Amino acid sequence: MGESVKQSNEPVVSPVEDLLQGKIVIPSIQRDFVWMRTDVRDLFDSLYRGYPVGALLLWETNLEVPFRTAAVVQSAKSSRKPLYLLDGQQRLTSLAWVYRPESKADGRFIDLRFDVRTEEFVNPSAVQRKDPLLIPVSTILQEGVQFYELLMDAGVEIGHPDFREWTKRLQRVNDIRKQQIVVITYSSDDYEEVAEVFARLNKGGRRLSKGDLVYSAIAARWAEGLQTMDAFHDELRDVGFGLDREAVLRLMSLLAGTTARHIKLIGSSMDGAALKEAWQATETALRLAVDFLSRGVRYPPVGRTHVTERRGGPRAAPASPAGEAAA
């Protein structure tokens, strides 16, 4: 698949439905949902007022990219290859939770309401929940809802002086479904290139490094992989040999029999056992290199530690005093 970028404007409800139907999935590198209820409230207020809410970035690829369970209940797996959501998880998940409350994976309902009197979105307190004019946004958003019925159910008679205006406000909330959102779809089988695109489009948010997608693959296919690798990185850092994670992954890719120029570790042949074997070879090679530098050329300075044997390879140990010969 050659690289290409498509940009379109779609009704908000379209990518929400795609997420709920499993046509859009969350790659395992993405962070968990972290927005507060007030963030969800502010998102809907922005949509109501026509403010821009940013673009969604989707990745289309033939690669077998691992993904994790979304924070929404997805009705079914798509019959075609899914699109991977690289940017916009917080927004899209929030929209889905309010649009389809039953889709929230943990079962804890987000109670977002609209005050027809003040045109404010509210996360209601226990007392406010008793106010009939704070109408659940999830109810207002449903297709075919009758706004006059919502007001009458809230005790507002048709003859009320604000009945018509309040009906218009409810219609405007429902029109959030049709609010246009920018959807960028990047098609590529080069995950390093995808990571670079993400970084340039998302400079204000969490930047995805070129190694992040590989780490997501490792996490999905080798359960204890990230913990093992992180522990080794911490150990090297403690003895003065902090290494760039991407460089280590390139070495791992080389020792796995692919190439060091690109990090080729998420192909179908790289299962958990292959990843573990490649990492063991990488760790052994790095321990030997660090041990040589520590003992042979007196780096790091005296007082630091070098690496000796651990798990069949070198491990951290006190460095030799300056006057002693290297072993």
C-alpha cells in the first residue's frame, strides 16, 4: 500500500457509529481514557456553539497492528480491516458514551444534561438531577426524538411563553449529530512514516515516537515484554548508560534477522516467542558492550557501576577501584 492522505468532513455521528461497530479500533499504544466529566461537558458545549473541536486521525494499513479493547462496547468485529484511531480517542469515546450510554464498557453512566433555560451543559449533582428542565443529552441526541414531548414530559405546557424557543434549543442540541468534523485518513504500510505524520499533526498533544508502535506490538504479543525491556533500560540508566529506545529496537530488529534501517518487528512472523528470543539476544549484546566499556576503557567514571552476569548475561555490579587492573 502506497502512502496517501485523505481528508474529509463527516457528520459527528458517522465516526461514532464506526467506533461502536468496530470499524474503528484503538491501537494498543494509545493511553487509557483520561478525560474528566467536565471535559466531556465542554466538548458538547463547543459542538453546540459551533466551535472547532479538532480533527480525527485514522490509519489505514495492511499491517497486522495489535489493538486493545476500547472504552466502549463494540457491537461486532468489522468484516473488513479496521481503521486505527491515532488521534481523537478522548473526543470520539466521549461522544460515543453520551450518544449511546449503554456502550460505556465499565457500565458507569455519564450523566450529561442540557439546561434549556440557560443553554448550558451540566454534570448534575444529586439535587440537580431532580430538575425536570435539565434534560439528558443522550435523550435529546436520539434520531426521531420529539422535542415538544420532551418539554411536555418536563411539565412545560405548549402555551408556555418560552416553549417555542426551548424547542429550538433542543433541536440545536440534536443537530450536534450533523455537526461536521474533519477526518484525516492516512494510508500506509510504513509505521515509522505514520508515527512521523502523527507527531507533526499532534505537536500539542502526546507525541508518538517512531518506536511507540513497535512497543504496542510487543505489548500485545509478548505479555511481559514491556516490563522486561523497561527494567533493562532502567538498569542501564542507573549505571550511566541510558540508551535511546528506538536505537535499541533497531538493534533488536537486526538481531531478529530483519534490518536495522527500519524497525521491522510487527510482521506476522514475529510472535511472542520470536520477540522474546530477539530481545534476549539484544540484551546479551548490550550487556557485553556495556561491560567492555565499563572495564576496558574506564567508562563511566570511577564510582559508577559496570555490568556483570545476570540471567545468563552481564548485570550491574560495583566498578573496580582506579588502581586495580581490569579483570
